[in-house]
Amino acid sequence: MGELSATWYLLLSAAVFSIGAVGLLVRRNPLIMFMCVELMLNAVNLAFVGMAFGLNDIGGQVAVFFVMVVAAAEVVVGLAIVVAIMRRREGTTADDLSVLRG
Amino acid sequence: MTEIIFGISAFIVLVGSIGVVLSRNPVHAALFLIQALFGVAVLFLVVEAHFLAAIQVIVYAGAIVILFLFVIMLLGVDRYEDLRVDPIMGQRPLAVVAGAAIFGLLLAVILSVDGLTGEASVTSPIDRVGPDGNSVADARQLADTIFTDHVFAFEATGLLLTVAVVGAVVMARKISGDLQPLPEIPGQNGEDAELDEADDAEVGE
Amino acid sequence: MTDLVYFVPLLPLLGFATLLVVGSRLGEPAAGWLATLAIGGSFLAAVGTWIGLVNRDEDDRVVEKIVFEWVPAGRFSVDVGFLVDPLSVAMILFVTGLGTLIHLYSIGYMHGDENYAKYFVYLNLFAFSMLMLVLGNNLLITFLGWEGVGLCSYFLISFWFTDEKNASAGKKAFVTNRVGDWGFMVAMFLTFATIGSISYVDIAGTAGQLSTKVATGIALLLFIGAMGKSAQFPLYLWLPDAMAGPTPVSALIHAATMVTAGVYLLTRVNAVLYEASGWATNLIAWVGVGTALFAATIAVAQNDIKKVLAYSTVSQLGYMILAVGVGAYVAAIFHMITHAFFKALLFLGSGSVIHGMDNDQDMRRYGGLKAFMPITAATFIVAWLAIAGVPPFAGFWSKDEILLSAWDTGGLNGRLLWLVGLITALLTAFYMSRQVFMTFFGRYRYADPDEDEVTAAWSGLVGASTESLELATTTVAAATAEVEAADSPEEKAAASVNLDNAIAAESEARSRVETAREAQRTRPIPESGEPNDAGVAVDFLPETVLARAEHHPHESPWQMTMPLVVLAGFSVVAGLLNLPFTKGLHFLEQWLEPALAHEHVITTGAATKWLLALIAIAAGAVGIAVAFRTYIQRRLDADKFERPVLAQAWYYDRTVSDFMGGPGRRLFDAITWFDANVIDGAVNAAGSAASRGGNFVRRAQSGFVRSYALGMSLGSVALLVWFVLRISS
């Protein structure tokens, strides 16, 4: 501990990432699974910002910028897919969408 | 001082993320997500990434989570999944193991290294003092870098957003001729008066 | 001039192609003349090639002409090329020459046949294949020709395939030859594996470096091929059945050309045979001479004119194989050439006889045909003297050379080989004389009824008498009934008279039946040579006898007799090719010297040579004399010689078919089971293993996104562990 350093950010990022990962694996509601993905992306953003702070490099923030843009696009498309599927069936969870089994 | 703010914000983020994972109700989960996102925005401010903090609140908390809430409303709020049982065998224990493993490993890596080992880029330091002696805004520095070194990626992301919007519109629209009537609220038009009377009678006794 | 060799196989090929397309439109006899012209041109080209070779130095007489590279497969390179050397030129000369004569003969023989053009298509294709066989410069081209002649032999033997017997004979020839072809193929593989090339020039060049084991293997495997093609025991059984084809086919294919292919092949690789171990070549010699004796014994008891000649061919081929086995290649080729002439002459002559005798091939019905077919008879007699080994005809010189070479190998082995050959020569003289005497001399027997017809006549007589007896008996019964039924005394008296008459008639009929039966039992057995006597039953002789009595034998047209005369001329003078008196007269031996790797030296003394020759002549004379006594003077009993076991060819055919039907079939079924279950089973098991494996692995594709996500996270955990370990180490 002591002074604020990038290591704190990285630790927090790791924690949030793991929580998001567990949530993605455990929850069955597609929307909540999406939210866990957003959590993971935010964790990554935290890591980038921490490293930009630690290395005094604007590159980290540039990365965060782009991650956010792409995350927004991804959410848009993903939710459109979710809507398209779940509008027709009631009570659908991720486990019900197993038509692509081999 | 900054450390205290960091600590509080970190706590907020953690509580929020755990709340997302553990909520039964999707709306509660969305609200916990907003909490987490706000915490992250504060953390951005702590390191003086002002622009990013603003973007975080506007785009993430303001647009993306609202989009989530709209979809939740469209698909029905009262659908709760059963959190007690997982139909896929071994999923839950293995998921916990995976998560713990990831966290532990990342911890090991982070703590075993003394500080960051990466190299700073020579051309883009985060300057706090501009050539004229005043501090340079964070947004300006980001702009300088993005529009010079990363302009191609920037244009590509613009294209990506366009494609995403078009794709979403195409995918989410209803096929024509498939209009469904709005679901009725019972008793709205007074058709169940008898039932109400029966209810009233019961209640009255 | 040696470039003319390209035309030698080319012209028959063109003839084949042309006739294939327009043959049926050309019809009779144009198709036949076209085919004859093709092979005649081939003969002229062969003569030209020979002149070209003669004009070269003696050392320079091996010319290889490559047409194109056929199989360029890395280390293995096979060309389509011709090896023009003395041996192949000698072969193509007599193949094309005889071929031309036989094509000419066929024009007359096949007159009136509805598949006239098809016959000449096959004949030209056969000529092409045989010429490729002989001219090829490597084993593969020879094999191409080998298979080609086998195929054409199949086509031509079963030419009249609407009769099932002919079709079966063709199949039998093809399948038996195939067994031999296996030996040839394995020999080719072995040659390539050890020498690295299958070209004859290379084989002759490197044969000296072969180990004895390998050389023995190649030699014996090629001998198996030769056994099939040259009809040696045990693969000879197709040749007698092959007589079902038209007679010119028998002359060309089964006397002069195809069957000599085996001898040619072994002579071609004589360098390898020289390196093989002694027991292998000795085996070849014994198989040859054994087959010769075996076939000669069978020929003694055959009654079909062509079957005698078929077994005779097998026997003479045995002589050639004997010569190859003892290393006397010149003698083998010499005998091949002389045999081609007189055997073709014999076959064509028999074809002429059959043609004149209304397609009847049974010699027991011939007799005295000399008066009706003088040219045929004269040429046939020339051939007979040649094959019987009567000097100065050609057969004597060649056969004597072979016997001398056999004696010369020395030791008990050589003496025994010579002795068996001598006995065979005696038998050869005997059965050929028998054939000539039965056919051309003696009494004209064609109109005689034979045993079965006379028996039928007597049965007819007895049957007729018995019928009239029955008729008389019924008359008696009717008369008796009339007497019973008569009312008035007048009618009774009249009826009684009728009854008496009827009874008298009945007893007369009964006595006639008795006489007939008695006569049938005691009818005189005719002397051999006397006609079968039908006696009083002559009215009951079947129709076939009367048809035969109408028949008049006639001589054949010039297209058929001219080749006979030409061949007879050759049968007389062919001996000049290699007279044994002085070295200077050994034309054939000098000619063939470049093709032979090692000189075959006779070490027997001159006195012994004269003695052996005299003994051979004596044996021939004895054979002719015994035949004379049996078949012309009728002093010896023919049945002593014509035993049933010989007539049935030592029951060999039946043994083979019984074996193949019984234990053979079971073996084949076992092998089929093995192939279907073990081999196919292994392959199918591989397929089904892949399929089952896939089915098992497919269970991982559950379709559940969360399972996939779990898999990914566990995988990434593993990756992280690995990275961490790498960093920390």
C-alpha cells in the first residue's frame, strides 16, 4: 500500500474481471449475461487507465476510448439479436437456444 | 486523499458488480450495473482521465444501460430465472473454480512484478503542462493522439458504428403483417363486473 | 532397311482397324483379301528387315528401335520399341509368311460363313499381337503381345460361340493361359526389382551378375508363363479343346505361332536361364520331355483328326521345351520353324479333308481318300514324313538335333532324357502313320454304318417283328370273339376258319420275331476293316447312313490347296537351315549367334552322333511299320493300342474339374470369405472407427453457450498457468 499506484488499479481490474467471468458462466438470462460482459470490458478499461497512469502514456487512454466505442456497437448488435430471438419464445434462457448442437 | 477516494470507489464498483451477478431481477441487475459504472467513472477521475470519465457516464451509463432497460421492458420484466439450480451438470462449481483461478493467477502475476514492466511510448506522454505553461486538457491530448497516430482506427470505428446500427435495425424489426394487439389489462374496460361483484361480496362478508 | 520393321506390326494393325470399321460392308471375299494383303505386306517388310540385318556386320546385328517412351515413372522407364536382332527377325519371317498363307487359305475355308469379316478382324489383330510379342524390346511389350494373342485366341476359338461347347473351350483357353500369365507378371516384377530394368538388352547385359537364386526364380516364373502359353503339363488342357475353333485358326495359332511364344520367351532370356541353377533347367527339360511322351500316348487313341494333331502339337512343343531346358536354343528354334511348317500343313490339310468330307471329323469314317483328294493327300503325306522323322524331310534334322543335345548333357540324366525322347519319337511316328493310313489309305469307309447305327437297325427289325406279332395276337383275339359271338352254324364255321388263319399267322409272326432276335444275337462280328454288317436289318438303317452314302468327297479350291503345296515344299527343304554335317552348314546357328549369350557346344563324338541318328531313324521306322501292320494289313489288334485310358487323356480333365469343383471350390470360397471379412473388414473397421469416434466426440457440441464459455475460461486458465510458469522460471 502507500501511494496510489497502477498496481491498485490492476488488482481491482482483476477482481472485477473475475466477478464478471463467474457471472457470465453462472447466469442464464441473456441480458444479465450481457451485463457481465460489460463488467468485464470495464475491468479491462480500468486496467488500461491504470497503466496509462503508471507509465505516463496517453496510449492507454486511447485504448479505452476505442474499447468503449466497440463495446457500444457490440451491445447494440447483441441486444438486437437477443430481441429478435426472444420476442418469439416466452421464458427463453441461454440454455434453450441450443439448436446449434452437433 | 486520492487513496481514500480510490478505496471508496473501488468498494462501490465491487458491490455493484457482485450485485449484477447475484440479482434475480434483471432491472435490479441493470441498476447495480449503473452503480458499478459510476464507480469506474470516479476511478477515471482519480487519475485525471477527465474525458474518459465523461464518456463513461454518457455512453456507458447513459446510453448502454438505458438500452438494456428498454430491452428488459420489451421482453417482460417478470421473468425470473431459477437461481437455485443449474441445469448443466458441473457448471456452477467449475465456474467458481475458473473465476477463482483467473483471479488468483492475475494476482500472482501482478504482485510478483515490482511495478509495471511495460515501456512508455516516447511520443505520447501525458503532459500536464503545455508549451505555453498552462496545463493541457486531457481531451486535447487524447485528440492529438487519436487524430494523428490512430486516425485509421478512428475511421474504422466510425464505420463499425454505422454497420452496427444498420445491422441492429435490420435484425430487430418486425416482419410486416405480424402486428400483435397490445396485451389487455383485465378489468380495464369494465367487462368483468360480475367477478368484481363476487370479489366485493366475498370481501364484504 | 531395318527401318522397315515399323511396318511389320503396323500393317496388320491397320488391317484390323479398317476391317473393324468397314469389314462387314466389304463382305466376302474382299474382307479376306484385304486382311491377306495386310499380312502379306507385313511379310514383305519382314523380308526387307531381314535383308537390312544381313547387310550389317555380324557383330552389329542387334538394333533397337524406340518408337516412344511409354511408361516414364521415375526409376521405371518402359519404351515401346522393337528389338531387331537375328532371333526376332527369324520369328517374324515365319510368323508373317505362315500368316499370309493361312489368311489365303481362310478365304476359301470360311466361304459362306455369316461372320466372315469378323474372322479376319480377329486374325489381323492376332497377327499384330504376335508380332508385337516377338519384336518387343522389353518384357512389357512382349507381355502386351502375350495377352493380345491370348485374347485373340479366345475370340477365335469361340468363333462359333452359339454352340456352348465352343464358348466353353474359348473360356478354358483364356483362363488356363491366365494362370501362366501370373508367372510372367511376377517374373517381370522380380526382374525389375533385381536388375532395375525389363529391357532385353539390359537383361542380357547384366544377367551375369545375377545371383543363382534370383536367376532361378525368374527362369521358373517365366517357365510357368511358357507352360500356359506353350501347353505343357499341367497347363496343356486347353489346347485339345481349342480345336473347336475353325481349322485355319488351329493352324496359325495352335501350331505355328501362339504356342511357340513360350519357347521364344525362354530363348529371349537365355542369359538368365544360363545363370539359373542346374536343377531348374533340368526340371524344364523333364517337364518338356514328359509332356511330349504324355501327349504322344494320348494321341495314339484319338479318333478326331484334329485332336490327334492337337496332342501332337503338345508333344512337339515338349521337344522344344526339352531343347530349351538343356540349353540347345538353336535346336529349339530350328524345331520351332520346321514344326511350324509341317504342323500348319497338317492342320490345313486336315481342314481340307474336313471341308471335303462335309465337316465330319471322325477318322473312323474316313478311308481311301487318296483317290478323291490327291493334292491334299500328297501334301499331307509330305508332312507326315517330316513329323515322323524320316530323312531328308525337315522334321528329322531338327528332332535329331534335340535328341542329340539331350544325350549330350551327359550322365544318367542326359541318357534318360534321350531315351524318353526316343520313345516319344517312336510313338509320334506310330500315331501319325495311323492317322495317314486311316484317312487316306485302305477302304473307303464313309458309307459304312457304324456300330450304333447297326444296333439301331437290328432294334428296328426286332421292334417291327414284335409289332406285327402283337397285331397278329389281336387278330386272333378278335377272331376268337367272333367265333363266340356267332349264332348260326354257317357263321360259326366261317369264323372258325378265320380263327385258324389268324392263329397260323400269329405263330408265323412269333417265329419271325424269334428268328430276328436270334439273328441279332448271333450276327457275325465283322473283322476290323470290314464294314459293320446290317444283314437282313438293312432296311432299318437310320437316315444318317443313307445321307452319307450320297456324299462324294471332293478336292478343295485353289485358295486352300496352294498354301498346302507351298508348305509342303518348305517341309522338304527347311532342313537345309541347319544341317549337322559340317559347321559351314549351320546357317541357323550362325544366324542366331548374336542373340544367344553362351555357345552350346556338343561334345559327343562323331561316331556316337551317327549311331544316335540311326537309332532315331530306326525308331521312326518301327513306329511306321507297326502302324502299317495294324491299320493296313490288319494283322495286329488296334484295341491293344487304343486303350480307353488314353482316349480319355489319362482322365486328366476330369481330375482337374473334380478338384476345382470340390476342394478347389472350398478353397476359393475360403479366400473369398477372407477377402470380404478380413480385408474389407479392416477397411470398413477403419471407417466405422472414425465414425464412432466422431459420434463420441460430438457429444461436446451440446449447443449450450454456457458450456462453451466454461470451456473457454478453463482453457484460458490453463494458458495463464502456463504463462505464469514461464515468467516465474
